Amino acid sequence: MTRETTQRAVMFADISGSTRLFSVLGDQVARDVIYAFVGRCATIAARFDGALVKGVGDAALCVFKSADGGALAASALQAELHAGHVAGQALRVHVGLHFGPVMTEDRDVFGDTVNVAAYLTDMASPEQILTTEGMYSLLTPPVKAATRPLFRARVKGTSRETTVHEVLWRTDRADITDINPGAQRLLPADNGALLLEWPGGTIRVDHLRSSVVVGRGPHCDIVVASRFASREHLAVRTEGTDFFLVDRSINGTFVEFEDGRKLHVLRREVPLDGKGRFFPGESPAEGWIRFARDRRSLYRV
């Protein structure tokens, strides 16, 4: 396989609230809707000298030869979804854009440019498009006129804080939120994925595997043998750059942080910041699971 590096605009378009699609429509119908959505992204990308690379879960990854192509395609996608349905469903998406070097191999793309676009996608709200200062600088004046500086962030490949711009696709200014100049709008940094380790193995929670279920049931991602553990005891999930333990059990989950904090979590969620261990149903117990940040980027696709 030949690997080469080219300069491209990368666009991630991710369906907002896709979990609800599966719960309301069922797995097969929801998958059909996502398949139709990815196809719509491919069609729009082709209109702006771009191409679909692949579907990533409930998101579409596209590349474009120019910064303008990526921004215009993202705006067209938002406008079309706002005006109509996909496979009979009203969808909202959040979009991230970045321009830079991408490694291509076997029709796939890799590298920090892809990871930054994925990061901005998670930082974007439904029906919002975010892009980097670097891509903004490459836009032509007419396209630049439809953007505004919105956040500050420290993204991969930069040694300083950079400005994150919003691409404005709406034509009615009444729909656009005004910016409060006194607000501090610094986006959270990408501090890496979360590594779960237990005597039976390890699992990495990240942008591709956003939820891990722990329990006594054989269908769980991490199976624990304790008689105090529920069949589906807890879940560890990611939201943006943060990770949460969500208890679903009868006996609760005991969490010990490396800094000495101890919690008993019952039918609620807590952030898993730093390092530590948790015990489903009893503490101390043999069924421990260690958690720690993996220094590799959360956004590797």
C-alpha cells in the first residue's frame, strides 16, 4: 500500500442525538437513516470538489481540495438538513473543519488534521460549524465574510492558543446568538482517551468506542464475577473531552481516586478525572477496574 501526504480540508459531520434514533426507531431503521445521511454527505461533497472518505459510526468524514470547498459543503449540508428530512427523519448535525496535511492510504486518511476536525465536531453544538484559524486564513474573502471568531483553543499541532471560527450558514440574523465580549470562551483541551484496565485486559474509551458497559452479565464489555454486581452495573462514557461513570446498579459503585478521594456512586454519574480505581458493588474487592488517561489523542479516526 502506498502512503502519501496531501493538503486537504477535512470535514466531520456528526448526527446530534443519534442514541435517541436507535431507541425510538430500532437498530435497523436507525442504521438505514445513518446510511442515507452518509450518502447525502457524499452527494454534497461531490458538488464542492470533495469526496466522502467513510462513515464513522453516526458521522461522515469527507475531504476537499480547498478550504472554500469544505466550508461551502458544510453550509450546504446544514441548510439542506434544516429544510428537509433524510429517510423520513429530521436530523441535526454538528460539524468540524480543518485544513492541513493528511496521510492517505488505501482510500483512508489519517493524521492530526483529521483529529482536529473530529475534536471541533465534538465541540460544536447541533446545527453549528466550527473551523480553525488556519483554515479560516485560507478562505476567500466572500466565504470569510460568512464567519466569525467564536472560541479560543489549543489544538494538536499548535504551540499556542488559536482562534476557533464559526461558519455562519443561516441567512436570518435573528437565529444567530450574539457574542458577549466579557465571556471567557476557552474550549477544553483534548487530554487523551481513557484507558480501563482490569485483571482480564484493557479497553480504550475514545471517539470510536464512546461507551463501555460493566456488569455481571456475559454480554457486558467488562464482565465482573462479584455477586454484589448487577447484570448491567455501570457504564463509562465519553462526552466531548470528558469521561463519566454512570451507575445503574442496586449496590452502587465505589470509586477511589489517586488523590485520596473516595465516593459511593448510586444511580447517578460522576466525572472520571485523573487516575484511580472503581469497584462494582463492593469495596475493597478483587473486581477492581483501574482508570487513567491515555496520552494519545481522544480523536483518532
